[in-house]
Amino acid sequence: MTPPAQTPDGDNWLLTPGPLTTASAVKRAMLHDLGSRDHAFIALTQRVRGALLRIANGNAAHTCVPLQGSGTFAVEALLGTLLPRNGRLLNLVNGAYGRRVTRICGLLGHQCRELVEAEDTPINPAQVDRALAADGAITHVHVVHCETTSGILNPLPAIAAVVARHGRALFVDAMSAFGALPVDMHTPALHAIAASSNKCLEGVPGISFVVSRTDALAAAAGNAHSLSLDLHDQWQVLERNGQWRFTPPVQCLLALDEALRDLEQEGGPAARLQRYQRNCSVLREGMAAMGFRAYLDAAVQAPIIVTFLLPQDPAFHFDTFYAGLNRRGYVIYPGKLTGRDTFRIGCIGRIDEGVMCGLLDAVREVLTDMGMKLPLGNK
Ligand SMILES: *Cc1c(COP(=O)(O)O)cnc(C)c1O
């Protein structure tokens, strides 16, 4: 066996939906202590908020509110703060992250109606149109931009256009899209998006954030069900004195600041998207050549994470496959679909097509070690 392929920092490559392989400079940026009330930290917070707002094409009518915690914290804070208690949500679901929103609404006691689509099918704007026409009590719509469960891309602009035509407001979980796929706060009906530091932004985990229309946030005073997840309060304190309400993840923010500089240097989200698209097509083509079947049609695949069906061959054991790749320096991810046996390989993080080619070689080796013949003969 060839020695394991490792990152410049001696770790395995993380081909997962996050946390991801990050640049050395991003990790090195964390080797400092900063007081959370210090002017340097206040300036850092402002800089990062500004950079995130610019990525979302926000202006003076929008604001970015960072929050301690993983991405789900921001989704829950968004729903708890921006969905009024007497609001009614239409939740567009084609995967586990959409289902999570329903669960959050249940815990918050918010009215939530699901429009469910199959996990391999994008949300259909015409169905959203019918659902909104049929239920005038719906005030807000929620959609997941890239459903990381399968890796499918939902047609955000077309959905937003329908929501706008009905005069309702749109929330977007842009978690696995933000920083690569375009997200524009000027999209009609779009009130707020939630995302986090450790996906396409290529920072370390620990910070989530909401970019919101300022008027929507201002109108949400007193809505929140929770002190720590009160976006309005977090925003007010940040605006008043530049400080986070509670202990901020200082080193995460230092890393995110560096990661945002990296993103700009790469050429911004459009350039990053191109790198991810290249990773994704090298991966899909290489796996197809070995006989693996991708779960999604290429036409609906976001270049974020690819789901593959488990080979039907009785010689194939996922745990052996996973461990063999791990020993060779590549960490992949189990599947998350309901009712299909799958695994996933991520295209995001500080990785390029060279890493993807190395992974494909490792897959070939591991399959051979398992006694399987290539290409796989699964139907
Ligand atoms: C990663 C992700 C989240 C948040 O997950 P956390 O584990 O809380 O960071 C939410 N929605 C989508 C679509 C995601 O990909």
C-alpha cells in the first residue's frame, strides 16, 4: 500500500459535508488570544460581518448577525426570531435538513405545513404556487438551497419568484451553498438566510450566522422563544457596542476572517464554485468509470456533495470500504437518505481535482483488496 495521502498539515482529507479540510493559514490564524471586549476583536467582528454581508450581496437594508454554535443554531434562531408566533410556515422538504425545520417549528409551537418532494427531485415551483394559492394563512416559506442529504440543488430564484408573487416572505437554509453558489439578498421575497463558517466558506466550525433584511429583524423584537437564540437581541447588542452578548468563539472568528480573505483571493464565490464544479465532475466521472451509480441526475446535482448507491456485489462491505479509504488518507461519509443504501463524498473544502484523483486511485485499490472486479457490474 502506498503511504497515506495527507493534507499539508498531516491530516486525512475530509471529503464530507463539514467540518472540512481547511487551509493551513486558516488554522494558524487561531494561534492568538484576544479579549472579547477588546477593540481589536470588535473590529474583527465588524470586518467579518461586513464580508459576509457582501457575499450575500446585502446593502444598508440588510444586516449579518453572527451566533455561537453550529449551523442548526442559526436555523433555529432564524425561525424562533423571524417567524412571528402567529405566523404560519410552508416548509419545502426534500431531505433531512428540511425535515429538521419542521421539527424545530414543532418545538417552538409554530404552525408549519410541509410540502414534501422525493429526495431525488428538486422542489417544484409550480407546486409551491398551488400550495400558496390554496392556503392564504401562510405567511412565510422555508427552503433548503442545497439539500446536503442528497446533494440536490433546489431552484431558489424560481421559488423566490413564486413566493414574491403571493406576497409572502422567504427564509433560506443556505448552509452548504453560501460562499460558492450565488445567494443574493436582493432576491424578491427573500427575508433571511442562515449559514455557517465551516462549509463553503472553508473556516473552522463554531460560528453560524443569519443575513437578514433589517426591517424584518427590527419587527421581530420580543418574538424569540430563547435568550441565547434571540437574533434580535444579539443584533441590537452588536449594533450598540460591537460586542457579542455572550462569550464569542474568538479563535473561530480569527479563522473565519482568514478564510474570508482566502475566498477573496481565490476570486470570490464564482471562482470557488468553479473549483468545486471541477472536483464534482472529476469525482462523478471517475466513479462512473468504475461502475458506481450516482443517486442524482447530473442536471440536479449541486457541486457540493455527491451521493452514490452502494454496489450490489455481495463482496462489498461499506465499513471495510470506509476503513480502507481512511487508511489511505481519505475520509468519506455515510448516506443519509430514507430507504436507499448510499454513501456520500464531498467536493468542498480546501481540496482540488488532484485530491479527487488521489481518492479515485484509493477507491480502485480498496475495491481490488476487497476482491471486486472493475468495473462493478451493478444494474
Ligand atoms: C450542515 C447543514 C446544516 C447545519 O448542520 P450543523 O451540523 O448544525 O452545522 C443545516 N442545513 C444544511 C443544508 C446543512 O448542510
